[in-house]
Amino acid sequence: MQTEALLDRFRTALDPLDPVAVWAHGSLGGGDCHEGRSDLDLIAVLDGPLPLRTVWRLAKIHARLRAEPLAAELQCSYLTPDTLADTGRRHLTWAHQQLFKRPVTPVTRRELHAFGRVLHGRAPAGLLPPETDRELADFVLADQRDYWRRKIDDAGLWLEDSWVDLGMVTFARAGVTVREGRLISKREALDLLPRLGAPAEVVDDIRVRRYDGAAPPADGRAARRAGPG
């Protein structure tokens, strides 16, 4: 399987940096990963600070993996034992084929505790402070209000499959997290969407793209779903 081959190469490339732990979260950790369509979401905990020399070595590792199948889907945030507990800190991250900094969100932290997959070293429970239900709910509500709500009126976005797929699934998952304090998979979110009023046609399209890898027929569906409902 190409996913496991890439993960093995990545772990081997990190060995000279002697990582404390490497974890998978998201679909890869939760068992809902679909090769070629799902992101490969990782966290690596490296011992000690990350000086410029280490940042350069990480950049070279990812550059050398670019020719590998699925390398574009691999995303990894780099933490250290001293920075794990700082939820507001922006951590060095490789994603979208570049290095930048972003926080490790409460959702990611809860995923790691709930179903994180240990690829190397210590488990999350021994290193990563847990998020409270309140912290998790506050983050999810703010994400829906401050990010997703602002995108609703931009009809052009909803002509794009990626926005429809992620936006609707994120909404369904957010509701369960806020009400029940738990995380659900994308598959569970798709099953829930019709009960939330989502059109069956749209839900079926998302399901086909995610699990069958096929695009729905170009018969005006994109324009209908972007219009007022």
C-alpha cells in the first residue's frame, strides 16, 4: 500500500533527528483514510528546540519525498516536549508542499487522545495534556462562526467540490462535538447530514467522491447546490 510505504520512508528519514514520538491523527488515525483522497495528518515530537539547522534538515526531508506517490497529502506539525502544552503556540508545519507555522488545534489534540495512531515512540497520553470538553466546544463554535459562517454567502466557493465536501461534513461533525463532547468520523457525518436537512443529492455526491473516487455527472448539480436553498 502506497500510504504505508510513504509513512515508512518518512519515519526512516526522521531517524537521524531521534524523534520522541510520531503520531497520526485525522482520518489516518481514525481508520477512515482513503488512499489518494485523504490527507495524511501527522505530528512529530522532536527532542529539544528547533534551531534553523533543524528546520533546514526538515525542509530537505520533505523535498526529497516530493517524488513519492501521495507525498502531496502528507502534512506534519513539529512539536517539542516543552511546547506540547501551549495550545496557542504556532508550530512549524509542513503542508501544501511548504513550511509555515500554525497551531495544533483542540480538535487535533482530542483526536490524538481518542484514536491517535502511534507510528513511533511514546503515546500521546504520556506527553500531551488533554483538552477539556469546554475547550473543545469553544474552539469548534468559534471555527464555525469566524471561518465557515463567513464563507456561506460566497456562492462561487460552493461550485467547488472540495468546499462542499469539507464544509458540510465539518458542520455535521461540529454539531455532535458541541452537543455531546465527542468526535465523529467523516463517514458518520455523512450519515447524519440528511437528518440535518442536507439534500440527498448533495450527500450522495460527497459520498461518491470520497468513497468511490468518481465525480458526479456534470448535469448542473454544482450550480444548484451553490444557489439559495
